[in-house]
Amino acid sequence: MKKKIAYLLASSTITLLALIAIYLVACTPVDPPAEGNLKKKSITVARGTFSYREGGSATGTPVIMVHGWPENSYCWDAVAGQMNKSLRIIAPDLRGLGDSERTLDQTKYQKVELAKDIVQIADALGITNFYLVGHDWGGVVAQEVALAVPDRVMKMAILNIHIILNLQNNMAARDKLYDGGNVSAWYQHFQQRVAPNLAEEMIPGNEEAWISTFFKDRPVPQKSIDEYVRAYSIANTPATGASYYRTMTEDGQRWYSLFMAGTKFTMPLLYVYGNLDSVIIPEYLIGIENFAPSTQKVEIAAAHFVQEEKPAEVAQALNTFFTAN
């Protein structure tokens, strides 16, 4: 009997210790990745506190790189390591993502508002004129920056996102996607769903499965995916991340007004296109040359996250574009 009791106590203790270990692992915060080519920093401006990464030459020509969803500024690290050494790389974390502040006011996620964040960061860092790069929603924010301060943006490069002024061709591309069921954009509709707020109710605790879905079968480093899981696990991120999609109606109304006004970019444009993207299809590229004084296109055998899938090729395209007279 004594042996049986001792056995049960030992078994219970082992089980308890195992449960505690599992709990501690689950509750242990995941640290950001070790610094690579870009050093992580923080800055506070009138619009809030933002995280950003910086690298390259401290006295070089600034290049502001704006990430998309569901990434953060770490997505530029591999590209930054192969950029021309004369350039100064500044990569902010957009509001609501990475380690920047989690504003719950949804209006702050209209892309014209996010562009104001970027301009204030540039101002605070003493950056007047700069090259500009944007991918995904960061590409839209970059375009809004270019419209807000056109005299300060020397050249602009956009990766795998629509040109917001190209209304007619964007609508044609969207119609083609809808004709096919628009299955590839399921995550947009999921995050737009409110009452119930599906993102807030279903993502917490499932960040790894959620984030990994978007990088499945793509050559994106696991340490990058781990970083996006870490950042998406920060409180309120399912809501702030979803706000990028919940403000699309207001964004669209603004872009319609810009199109009707005949608005164009005043700086040269480079469009880097990962041609395996199932969301940004080739039809989105039709007519983009009508909205900038000069336009170059570089096609790369990659899907949506082109800068992480093919960083050397993206860096080469950017270096050539920025250093050309």
C-alpha cells in the first residue's frame, strides 16, 4: 500500500512538473531576433512612439523602407545587407504592427494617416530628402507619403501592391479576381468581419498557425516567421492588424478622388514584381507608367513576399534604380 501511495505521489508530482513546464514555455516571452544588418531602435514623435530599424551608412543618402502586413521592419534585414554601402537604411514598424504602438482608434489606420506617421519619423530623424520603398500595405503607405511630401521623395520603389492612382486597371484586376471567386483574398474578408470581431476572437493563442499560413511553401527564413509570430502575439495586434483592412472603404474613397483629380506622382517609379503572387496579379501592372514621369518594371520569380524570398535580386534592382542618374 505504501509503495502504491508513493508511486501515485511521484506520478502526480511528475505530471504537475510537466504541466508547469508547459505553462512556463507557453508564457515565456519570445525575444526579437538578434540584430542582423539593421539595428533596432525606438523614437517618440507627436503622433506616438514607433520602433524602427536602421543600418548602412550613418551619413549616407536615406532610404526609407516601409513593410507590409503581417510583417514588420525585420522583413528588410536581408535586403539591407546587400544594399549599396553609401545608403542609410531606415525601416519603421508601422502603427499597430512590429513593436510600434497599438492604437485602437481605427481611423488612424487609413493609409493617408499612416503616411503622416512616416513623415513625422523622418522629420524627427533629421531626414529631409530620401528614397522610398514600400511593400504590400507599406507600398500603399509609401505612395501616400510620396503624395504628401513630393518634393522630398527623390525616387520611389513599390513591391507587389497596386498603384493607388491606377483606378480603372485596378478595378479590372479586382473584377478578374472576383470572377474566380477571389479565394486568395479570404484573409481580407475574415479580418473585415466585425460583430462578431472574428480576428480578435479567433487569432489570440493561435498566432503561429495564423502567421505561418501566409508563408507556407515559400522560401522565407523561419527566424523571420518567428519574429512575426512574436510581434503578432503582442496584445491588441489582431485588432490593429485587422484595421488595415477595415479602413479599405475610406481608402478607396480617397483614391477615387485622387484619380478624378488627375493626380500623378512627380518622382521616378520602380515597380518590383514577384510574378507568383496570387493576390497582386499581372493586371494590376497595366497602365502604371501613366502615373509617374518615368517607370521601370523588374519581374522576379517569387510570390508575394518578394523581398524575403529573393532579397539579392530585390537589392540589385533597388541599387540600380537609386544609383542611376
